[in-house]
Amino acid sequence: MKDKVSNPIHDNHGRPITYVRLSVTDRCNLRCFYCMPEKGMKFLPKKELLSYEEMERLLSILAELGIVKVRITGGEPFVRKDLASFLANIRKITGIEELHITTNGVLTKPYVEKLSQLGITSVNLSLDTVDRQRFKMLTRRDEFNQVMETFHALLDHNIPTKINAVVIEGKNEQDIIPLAELARNYPVSVRFIEEMPFNGSGGGYQSLQWDYHKILNTLKTRFPEITKIADKPHATAMHYKVPGFKGNLGIIAAYSRTFCGSCNRIRITSQGVLQTCLYDEGTLNIKDFIRTGASDEAIKDLFIGAFGQRAKDGFEAEKKGPASAIHKSMSIIGG
């Protein structure tokens, strides 16, 4: 990695923009009910997605604006062909210091050695249960064993690994403690995430039953010696340590939106839409400007303009958008 070439751009609330989450596909090989409907998803034809070359160009421009951290998301990133070559090219971009991946782990194991060779900074592995039957119910696919093989392969290759578990009322509350126990035996961070209403079905909810308070109280009941530990700057998770654990535990208040005040991240969807907040409807379609011949400087100006109009938090962004935006699929938003 070469040194970054620019100080970070700050938004209109004084927050630095240093982190981009880039979705490489809207497709996924699971059908987790809190993310997307079982049937009826209309996936985009390839021509409507950003090409790898277009993504590399955008990342180079963003690096010049001070982006140093990239997370590759989907859908499921490993559904898209030639992902490893794309990752290798990202590692060559001047200014990009960290490269992370979020995956469901079903197709990931054959690429783990390559990820290690590339020096991937970390992998977030989505896993909402350690029970095979409940996994099948939650994801509508019987792929639990493949995910666990990926989990162990990541650890065998010393790739820093985080478990992302969405807590859903009436579905997997009983898995909170078994999932937490993974951090006892393995050097992983197990993070429990509040459920969000981006399920693609339009069937949102009025209130959240399992918020971060309830998740923490559940952990305290089982692990009374749990203590708060320091979080890194701009962290979305609140982290905790249990004596004797090799790893740690975390809680991400994604629905409560407690971390908006220090948010340093933007999102670019697989179809090239910039989102300066998870809860906004999309600020601009960068793909359209790329394909009509916009220069790097023009695209840079578009980014700077968008960063200067960010919502203060997810609640403000949600109010500004159409009522239908909150019911999009997480596979479209890009995690």
C-alpha cells in the first residue's frame, strides 16, 4: 500500500469521510428473510451494474478525496465472477490502506488462501445462528456446513474475522448466548445487530423489540462479568469483553442509530448509486455520469457536493426520503 495522497474531505457536519462500502452485486445465494423476500426479487442485468473497471476508477477518485478504507459487500460478493482479481487491483490503488469483505461464507472457502495472500484486512462473516435447522429456516437454504468451513478456514489463515448476527424477535433470540460462546473459544468478534426494516417486502415494523439494551441485558444475565472496552474511532459497534474469552462481543445499534454522530462512511450500490447514509434513498447515480463521459475532476466535484449535503443522522435521512425507501432490500442497498 502506498501512502494516502489527500487529507479526508469533511461533510457539512464536520465528520471526515474516510470509508466506502462498495457493493459489487445485488445477487445473493441465500434468502435471509430479514434482508430480501423468498421470491420475486428482480435482479439487475449485468450491463446495469458497475463494471470492475468503473469501480476501480471510482475508488481511485475517492482515495484522492481521502478514502482509506474499502469494504466489499453485496448481495453476496463471491457470487460475482473474478472477484479475487478485482480485490488484487484494489490493493494497488494509491491511498487505500484497508480492504475488508462482508460475506455469507457459502462460496468463500476456496478463496480464503488468496485473501490471505492479498493481505485482506478483515472479513465479516454473516451468521445468525449456530443451529443448522434454524440456519435453514432463517436463510431458506441448507448451507450451514459450508459457512462453518469458511469460518474455520479464515481462522486457520489468521484472517481477522468478525461474526455479524442479526437478532430477530421470535426467530433466533435463543442463539445469542451460543453465538457469544464462539468468542470464548476463538479469537473473533461476535457482533449482534439490531434488525433493520430493509427486507424488500414492504412489511416494516413500528417498534423494535430486540434493541441494543435488551441484547446487552441478555448478555449480562449469562455473563455477569462482561465489561465495556474501548471502541475504535468511528466504530459502529459497542464492544465488550468477558473474562476468559479469546475474542470479544459487540452490539451494533443499526436501527437505534446511536453511532450517526461519528459516521465516516458512504455507500455505493452495485448499480452505481451513492448513498451518504444507510437510510437515504440515494444521493446521485454516479454510473450515469461515468457513462456519459464525465472527467475524474467532474466526478470528484459531484462527490464533494454530495458530502456537503449529508443528513445529520439516519432519522433525518429517512424523513427526507419517500416512504417506500425504507422497505428496499438490503441486497440492493449493499449492507
